[in-house]
Amino acid sequence: MLSRAPPLVLTCSPLERWNMNKATSLLLVGSISVLLYLNTLGAGFVFDDHRAILTNDDLDSKKTSIYELFSHDFWGGGMHRKESHKSYRPLTVITYRLLNYEFAGLEPFGYHLVNVILHAIVSMLFLQVAEIVLGPHGDKEWSTMAALLFATHSIHTEAVASVVGRAELLACIFFLFSFLFYSQAINTHSNYSSAYTFLSIILGFFSMLSKEQGITVLGVCGAYDVLAHWNSLLNMCCKIFKKGKERFEIQSDCRDVIKRLCFIALSGAIMMWFRISMNEGTDPIFKPEEMRAAFHPNRLVRIFSFSNIYVWNILLLIFPSSLCCDWSLGSLPIIETLYDVRNIWSLILYIVLGLLIISTLRGDTVVGIGMSFLLIPFLPSAGIIFKVGFVIAERVLYLPSLGYCLLLSVGAERLSKRIYNKKIVQIALVFVLISMSVKTVSRNWDWHSDLSLFESGVRANPGNVKLHNNYAMELKSAGRFKEAEKYYKIAMEIEPDYAEVYFNYGNLLSETKDHKGALHYFEKAMSFPHMYSKTLNNAATMYFKLGRYTEAENKFKESLEINPDQPMTYNNLASLYGETKRYKESSRMFKKAIEMNPGYTEAYFNYGTLLYQMGQVDEGEKHLRHALKLNPNHHGALNNLKVIEYYRNKGQK
């Protein structure tokens, strides 16, 4: 157990003038934070970035006003929608718009540059926080070491290298500023104390508007206040217990603590009410297969499985060797029995946490504050208060890692005093910093593209069917069909009930002209109710390619009955009618497809070709030229126009 620390002395003001040593530390921490992530600047938009940036109309002020943006979720849809993920992060979206889109549109470089700068700011702010927490008890170098551990920690690669991770970065900046102002409120024995407390609450609200996790700063501030006045509050509680109903004078510092805690509790309740009201009466819908432990009917199984997830989160903080962008589905199998060996690791985790809590209760305030930074920000992701849509998400460990780095520095400092050899401990930590830095730079390369990201994912997490499916899709997009086929088949072996694999493998076989094989897998995908309507058009197309026109027509019509808003299906049905010489019906379907999607190149090309075959050469040429206008490299349109020009020059229609 860690030795008992002396009481926390509140002498280090966060707003004091910085001396040269602090400036040097700041420069060191900030520089390393930037240097380690320079290789992310050449990355593209990856994984969730596609949805958050490329298809999000909220980035464009011409499409979405600021007022509308504040009623939308993180992905650009209305919060009122039943299918909304309910991720409400308007301040993060505003930075995408004002700092990036307004200047350079959808150029990835700027988005990544802002993320790197934000991470450097967080690291430098954390240095100041570490000095407040660790400074009164030891050398300043240990707070610098804590900040360097944070700056280099490999678990942060997802938050920094992924543009979507800006939510964590921005929330952490407001989180740390909120804590700094709150610590100033504690240290300022004047009328300004209330003003600092109020500013801390406002900054906590901004943190929540950047990422929901940010609201936990109120809990951290409250815990810090209690631990900073632990002896006084303990004495007050003892007096209450001894005197019962007898009146006694409460010390002024205890009165101030109680006032601040009441203000935090009230503010937190208001913020929670606001955040819940933004869901507009509906909860986010999560798929059971994405988070199986949360949906298991047996409570003991849920407890065992969640405990195992917590162990993995801690292991990723301690030893981030196997990093992965997705931990859903079968990545961490649920624990269904008490005798599962993984429960031993959960027990060890709870014992260690229990010892640290006991140490805190005995007056080890520094450990208590470190524990607060570690555990309280993790609560929204723990699945205890409400269900979450993920098993492990590395970027949500960005905030809790603050506490881990504090605790590691505290432990290193005390170990150096026990063995009376500071240099050995410092050399060990330098080795950790170098190892983390190498891993961070290496991991950044994985986030350069979807292909490299999913390739690293199947290596780190070979039991995840979703990663194999996604990797196969990227291989297919790269034209590496044989490799794609291999990973689709592996995915089917891992999870035979994962319908999306059959659908995507069917698309691959369709592109390689294996229409019979494609139809087989489309029919397998259609056996899953949630995939039936999505797959109908593809299956109908294969029937069409195989010459089974009646079945194809029936499937196309059924698909349109389920969802009439499908220009592609109208185009395909029109092509079928054209193939079977039903020109009038074909013409009507092509017009419908073009009406629904005026930018649909293939519909213009197919309709132009049909008109030419019907003898309406001028009208056909007009549609072919429009297809070429939409896509100047459309080979079919170019060839057909050359044919028209050839026969026109020969004086023939």
C-alpha cells in the first residue's frame, strides 16, 4: 500500500506568475506533444470521420444555421429522430465549421493540425494541474513527468489521430480549465472565490457540450474540495456524531466547502436536466450484438463481463500494446460462470482499487485526487449509470488517463524515496516515455487510412467479425479481390450470424461477374429480417443478370413497395424493361429515377442509350451528353456518342 502522505497544503495557485523552470517544462511538454503527432498531418478522414465530417451538413453554414446546429446530434441529424445516436456535442461541431470548413472545406490537413494543437494545449494544461496536485509534496520534476507521460501515452492516438477524437480533446481543455478555476476558488479567500467557482461551472458546461463525459469535472472538483479539507471535514463529522442535536459552530473553511459542494450539486442537476431534455424523450438505440454484456438477461453475467471490461481498460492504460479501433461483437467474450479464470483479474483489480480507497480515507489526499481523475470521468463509459454502445473505446480513456498519469508519478516519487535512489526510478520512467513515444508514432500510421486501420485491427483483434468485414470491404475498394474474399470467409467462420458479411461478399462476387454466387449470398443475407429490404435490389439485379426476368421484376417491385425512394431501383427496373422490349415502361422508370436524383449519371446514360435504340437519336444524344457532363470520364457515354457521330457522318441514323 502507498504510504500515507501529509495533508494537502493549498499554496500553489494556478494563476501564479510562471518562472523560467515552468516555462522550460511547458515548452518541453508542448513540443513533444506536437512532434509525436506530426505524422498524422498527412492522414485522411478515417472510420467515424466519414460520417462526422464528409456527410455532415452541419459543417456548412449555408446548409445549417447555428441555431439548427444546437438542435442536432454530433452526426448532423435532429436530436428528435428516433434513430439518432443522441451524441450532443455542438461546440465540437462548431470548431469543425469555424476552424476548418470555413477556411479549407474538406481538406483533411487542417482538421488534423487543429487536433495536434489541441492535444499540446491539453498536455500543457495538465502540467499546471499536476503541479497543483503533486507540487506541495515533492519536486516539480514529478509533475513534469506526469505531463510527459500524458503527452506521450499511446492510448491517445485515437483521440488525436482521428478527427472525431476532437470531442475528447476539446472537452479535456474545458475540463482542465474548470478544475484550475475551481482550485483557484479554494485558494482565494475573498469575494472572488464565488466568481471562480461560477467560472468553473460554466467551463464544465462547455466541456459537456464538447463531449458528454465533460460533466464529470464537477465530480472531480467536488472530490478535490473534500480531499483538500479532509481533516477539517472529518473533525466536523466527529463533532456532529458526538454532540448529536447540540449546536456547535462550524469552521469557516467547512462552511465554504459545503457551500461550494451545494453549488456544484445544483449546477450538476441543472446540467443533467438540460442534457436529458435534449434527447427529447427518446433514448439512443443500441444493437445488442455491439454490446452483448449490457443486454444479457443474467445480472451476474453482466457483473462478471463488465468487470472484465474494466480490467481491459486498465490494462490498456498500463500496457497499450494491442490498440484497436473497434472492440465490439466477439472481441471480449462474455463471462457466464464464476469459475472463469478472467474473474481472478477482476478480483485483483477490485482489491487494488479498494487498497487505494482505504489509503485515501486514511488521509492520502494525493492518491485520492489521482483516483478521482481516473474513476469519475470513466463513469459515463462504465455502463453502470446507463447503457453505452461500445465495449471499449480507446478515445474515452483520454480523460481518465489524467488520473493514471498522476498516480504513476506519485507512485514513482514514493518508490524513489523508499529505495533512496531517484535516478533508477527516473531512468525507468524515461524508458517508459521512449517506449510510449515509439508506439504512438507507429500507431499514428495505422490511422492514415481505413485500409491501414482495419488491417491493424484484424491483427490486434482477430476475433472481431466487424473488423474482418470492414477490412475486406477496403481491400475490395483497392481492387485486391482475392484478399478481400479471404477475409470475408474468415468473417463468416468467426460469426455465421453476421448478415452484413453475406451482403458484402455478394457485392464482391457481383463485381467479379460471379452472378450465381452473388445471388446465393444475397439470399443468405435476406434470411436475416433486418437485411431483407436492403438486399432486395441487389438480389433482383442478380436475377436480372442471370436472365430470370420475372423473378427480377417481382423483387424490384417489392423493393419499391417497401421503400419508394430508390432511384437506383427505378433505374434497374427500367433497364429490365428495356431488355425485355417494354420501352414505354422503361422510359417511364428512367424518368422517375432522374426526377428523384437529377445527378444520377447512370440513369442519364442508360436512358440515352435506350432512346438511341428506340430511334430517338437526338434525344438520346442529349441524355448521353448530360451523363458526360456529370462524369467527364464515363467511358460508356463517350463510346455511345462516338457511335452516334460515326453513323451521323455516314448519313445514317
